[in-house]
Amino acid sequence: MFSHIHPDNYQSQLDEKQQSITADFAEFELPAFEIFTSPTLNYRQRAEFRVWHEGDDLYYIMFDSDTKQKFRVDDFPVASELINQFMSALLADIKDKEVLRQRLFQVDFLATLSGEVLVSLLYHKQLDEQWLEQAKQLKARLSAIAPVDIIGRARKQKVILDKDYVMETLTVGEKQFHYQQVENSFTQPNAKVNEKMLHWAQQATKNIGGDLIELYCGNGNFSIALAENFDRVLGTEISKSSVKSAQVNIAANKLDNVDIVRMASEDFSQAMNGERVFRRLEGFDLTSYNYQTVLVDPPRAGLDPDSVELVSRFERIIYISCNPVTLRENLAELVKTHKIEHFALFDQFPYTHHVETGVILSRL
């Protein structure tokens, strides 16, 4: 199943992506492409598997996205070495422990470059004291490999041993940044490429000053790494858990010029226009910001028309995209007011058709 995932195939799959993007964006005057490669194996820090029970045996399965056929997974070459270690150690450990293995239907792993792992065990049964006791012992045994926390999930139940997040350390240029990453919250899965994305955005915004507004800021991934290039940073994010993590990350990185507010970009647009007053913006004087640069990292749906209009008011736009189709649609509008200065391809998802791009535009 994973025969196409091999270092020998890496360059050819990357060349195909470059050709595809060149063709997709042929209507625009693009500067020379900047291409950022991924490690060829063990690059993902997140992985999810279904668990298949067969008599006394149990093993991980995944489903082929085209045929929907299930296939057995004993190791997963795209996942980090740490996840691969935990995959086999976990199943070997619980195989003969009825309480831990019974009605277990999924296992999720979240790992870090800094060596922590979070394991989520999902069950079709309620978790009782007996399960809790055995899970504590499991955690103690798995800790021999690396620092680990365990979460047990069942219907309307979430049992945490001892925390539901990991702390990642990313090296961007010569500096290190610390990020809390919470279970089930979005984080960039390819940490090494994420470091390159952050460094690219950092270099492109060096010495430009002014303030940065970031829409869809998540856990502060970009806001925190770019803070040193700006007087002030204001991030907006709708997810409660991501905003919470962003606040933790601001403190962890000892930043005093970054603020995160919980609101949708559409609401922020209305607040900027003075159309509505939001309680969440109490204490923020939006008129005091020097709106020079905006960064957007939207979901696959891209920017809605109101958000396109909002970002077009800024001198400089940094657009991180995980969907070339919606990026192209948005750029068709943005190039009416802005010029494309930089265009980058980040190989976040090797051996798949998914492409992550970065575009920096400046006002005409």
C-alpha cells in the first residue's frame, strides 16, 4: 500500500506538484518559485488509525481513499519515528489486557520534534475505575520510550492522564519557539516544513515595521514567530481551544506585543468598519493600529468575499493556502489592487496531491 512512499519517488512527485501549480497559476505574473522540501520519510507528527479485532489478534487499519478498502498497517513510514515506536509498543502491551483492548476502535497519536507523545484511545464503551487503573499502568510502561500522556474517550467521556496537550519546540532560523498543541485542535502536521514556512514568512517581513493583523491565527503559529518583525500583532480565531493555546503560547514565548481575540474574520471586518461593537474587543482601540500587514491562513474554502475585501485594504498581504483552487479564485480579485511579490510551494504533504502555498502581495 505504501510502495509509492519512498525516498526514490520524492523528487519526481515534487516536480509534478511544481508543474501542476505552474499550470494552475499561469494567468498570473508569478515571480520565480521558492520551493521548500519535506523530509522524505517520518515527517508527520500526527496519525490516526482504526483498530481491527480478529480473535486474539488486534492491529491498526486504514482505508484506501479511492477504493474504501481496509488495509492492515503495522508501521507507517510517513509518521515520525516516535509515533512508529509507540504504535507497536502500545498494541503489544494491551494485547493481553482485556480491559484496555475491549471495544477499542481507534487510536490517535500526536508527537513533537521535542520528544513528547499524546495517545488518545477511543472506545465503544464507558470507561470505569478499572480502566483508569490499567491506563495509569500503561502510561508508566510507555513512559520508558518517551514522555507520554494518555486520553481515554468514550461517548460523553474524556479521561485525561495527565494532560491533553504536548509542548512543541520549533526552530525558526536561529531562534526557538514553544507551542502548546492540544488534542483534536488543528496544528501543522509536518513540523519540519512548518519551521520552513515560518522562516520564509519571517524573512519576507523583516524590517517592514507597522502592525500585523492575523485572521484564522489558530494557536498563534505565525503570530508568535513573526512578532519580532512588528510593533504589535493582533490575531483573531474562532476556535475556543485554539485561542486558549495561543494565550499559553504568548506567555511561553515571553511576548508582550501579541494579542489574540476570539472572533470570526467576518465579525472583525465589521468591527474595523465601525459597523458593530463587540464585547470581546473591549479594551482594544482598533483605530490605534497601524494596519500595514495582514496574514491569512484560511481553511480549504479560502476567503469569503467580505474577507477578500477586508484584506485588500492592507498594504501587504501574506496568504498561506492549503487549496490552490480557492487561492486562485481569491488571487483573481486581489491582483486588482496588489502585486504578487513572492510565491512559495511548501511540500507539507509529500506523496499526496495536496499542496501548501504561500503568497506575499504588496499594494500596486
